[in-house]
Amino acid sequence: MAKKNSELKRQEQTQGASDSGPPMDDDYMGPNQLTYFKQKLLTWRSELLDEVDATLAELRHDSHHEVGDEADRATREAAQTLELRTRDRYRKLLGKIDAALDRIDDGSYGWCEDTGEPIGLARLEARPVTTLCVEAQERRELREKLTGVDLGRR
């Protein structure tokens, strides 16, 4: 687990060093910015798929080990449960990435699904799969808090 965390941190640092952000001289969600975000999403998708493959290989490999006592078995099962939860989060995130790529293709990427206003480059840079501008997200979270109903998380 520590090895995976250090690998993810290294990848983030490497990406951050070479990633200068979306082009600022382009019209909002013009061709250069769409290309930038599409590449960012495709890279993220590829990294997640690689991680899923590594997780599956590790789970397969670990399942062949016979653990002697109950404490060791419980530790292994807890680690496997954590790996499966992580894999499920990746699966959900891959769906969001695919939906964002579809929005790039249909021309709706970068525009708030509630208001039609620009989401903003900084917000998209931080969370490229987002579908709401900050104001719409805050309104949704307030409604969820007041009603206790999850309105948009999939």
C-alpha cells in the first residue's frame, strides 16, 4: 500500500512538473483547450486502468498464498477489502471520465449542466470530470444538506 501511495505521489509530481495547465490564449473551450482536457482525461483514464490491472494481478497473486493463522488471514482479507473498495472507486471514476470525454465530443464540456455558464479553467484543471460551476455545486450541496437527499452523485 505504501508503495502504491509513493508511486501515485511520484506520478502527480511528474505530471505537475510537465503540465503547464490549459492554454490561456484560446477562446473558452476552443480547440486548444478541448485538446488539452481530452489528453488530460485520456492520460488519467490510462493510469487508472493500469492501476486496476495491477490491483487485479495483486489480488490474484495474494489469493494463492496460504496464510497460517487467523490474524494473518484477517490482515490479508482487510487488505483485499481495501483494494476492492479502491477498485470500485476507480470504476466509478472511469465512468465519469468517459462521460467527460463524451461531453468533449458533443461540445458541452466545460459548461455547467445546471446554468449553462462556463465552469472555469481552474475548476476543470482541479477536477476535469466536473459538470457544475462552483455556484451550482454549492446550491446542490446546500439542497442536499437541507433535504438529506443526494441529488447528483453517481
